[in-house]
Amino acid sequence: MLSMTMTKRAPAKQRLGNAPALAELQADFQQAILSADDKILSLIPGNGRTTNDVLFGVYKNAYIGRLIDVIACEHEHLQAYLGGDDFRVMAKSFIAANPSKTQNARWFADPLPDFLAATEPYASQPELTELARLERTLAAAFDAPDADAVQLSTLQAIDPQKWERLIFLAHPSVTVLSMTTNALAIWLALKGGAPPPAAETYDRPQPVLIWRQDVTPMVRVIPPEEHMMWQETVAGATFGNLCEVLAVFDDPDTAPLRAAQNLAGWLASGMLAAVTLSKPKRRRKL
């Protein structure tokens, strides 16, 4: 019969001189890849066919290449607009300036629009920043929390006398971007397989609405009056307040109708997640 005894093994550094323990070596190797630090080369033996820097470069380049693929996957039309080679140059610069700090590749490129806005030569082409921000916002709309959309039948069941007190809550996927270039037109052309138009800069920012309808991210330009009504809605204005605002914006006689039309469009698009009633105003005692 064999007798088995457990003996305490010496730490890796003690057994192998100055060599690091496996966990430490793995951590150092990972950090070297993340920060492009070549100090790790002293711990990588070469072989008869190539050198240690070439061996390490395989892992380092593969990691960078994978991150470029991640960026390209989420910015398909930005890549098409820049062209493959220029996109890779831009992506490598972004990766060097923004080492990954998340285990979820989905969020890795979140800083990309800000990087483009602050880094030449991309900062001189503002449509690149807005194209990247548009694609990131569409991705964020897809990932936004689920929420049941308010149905028209819900409003129909509310006493019409109480409608002026209605307050609406936006769906968590809804965002309005203020765009100063024709990045949306560029994106739409590329999405449709058409040549993109020449870049333009607007005299006034153009509000662009992004939301998720069912499981599909949607985007459209939102007209000025509807944009103003949406801003007031998000700020907590009642339906009565919204009608008052639209009465100032345009014909006061048709303000309730215009407010109802915008509201109907939001309901059909699934842009509202809840409806509540404000507290009734107290009447002053005489």
C-alpha cells in the first residue's frame, strides 16, 4: 500500500530564482499587452526560429486587431466613410490613447466620439465625431432597459377632464442628439448602399431623435415644434402646459390638436413608458 504525504512546496520565486510566480507572470503579461510595455520581453525565451519580441508581438498584435474588429463592428458606417486603411490607423490611435478598462467589449468604444472631437486630423472633420456619436447612441438605444410602452387605449380610458394634468415619462431608450453636420444624411446614404453626400456644417444645430421601437433602434429628424414639446415633456410638463407652450410657438387655436398629433406619434412609436396625473390645483378659499 502506498503512503501519500503532502509537503509544502517552495514559492515559485524561491524555486526558480528570480522568476515570477505563474499568477504574477500572467498579470504582467496581460499588463504588457494592454499597455504595450516591452519589459516583459526579458521573461520570454526565444527559440531557434524567431526572437522573443516577435513571439510577444503575435499576442500584442492579435489583441489590438481584436479591438479594431470590435470598433469596426459597432461603427460599420464610420469605417465605410473613412475607408478601411484610414479607419485602422484611427482605431490604433484610439486604442493607444484609451486602454481597455472594461471586461465587456460592448462598452470599449464609448469614448470614441470624444476622442475624434479632440484629436487631429479627425477634429477638423466634425462629421466624423457626429457619425461616431450617432452609431454609439443607436447601440445604446438597443441596449437600453426594457419598459412597457404606453398604449393609446390607456389614454382613452382616462377621463378627458383630467387630460390637462397628464404627465408622460419617456422610454429609457429615447435620446435627442444636437447635430451640427449632415452626419445623419451620410449615415443614411451609407446604410442604403449609396455614395455619401459631401460633408456640410449647419448654421443651426439639427435635433435628431433616436429610440428603440420594439427591438429595433430608430432615428429621425425631429421638427422644431415637436422638439420643443418633447423637451418640455421630459422636464415634467403636463399636457395642459404643453398646449400652452405650443400656443406661443404657433397658432393658439390649433395648439391642442398639434399637441395631440405629436402625442399620437410618440405613442405609435413606443417612445412613452408611463403616464401619471399631476396633483389637482387647490382652489383658494374666498
